[in-house]
Amino acid sequence: MNRLNYSKLRSITAREIISALIKDGFYFDRQSGSHQQYYHQDGRRVSVSFHHPGDTFSPKILKSMVEKQAKWTYEDLKRLKIAL
């Protein structure tokens, strides 16, 4: 398993994360202010907070969304065309 360098993923936008979530089977459930909640049938939940679709995320926020919430592996990120 390859370790993911989140500092190299700084240019991922909110639009790209949301697109990857939808490709992976997540669906939009609700929004509260700038926080959008996406759910998966298996119980995973991801909160995406942004003000503009072109906003990018810090490595700390990306790690939270990718590893802790979506529970994606490096192979998942390659499959979703987020990591090369």
C-alpha cells in the first residue's frame, strides 16, 4: 500500500471531491450553511465544507475527508482519478 502525500493534492477542488464521492456511490443528503453532507449505503458519511466550487482544501482537511470519513485507500483514489 502506498502512502499518500496530501501536500501534493492541494489543488483538488470541492467540485472534484464531490464528483469522486458521487462516482463512488455517495449521494447528497442535506446542506447546512456551507456544509454539504454526502452518505453512502454502507453507512459512511462525508461532510464537505466550501464556499465556492473551485475552493481547494488544506492537507489536514483532505486527510479527514479521504481517510476518516470516506475511508478511501490509495487504490480508491487512483480508481477515482484523484491520485496518480
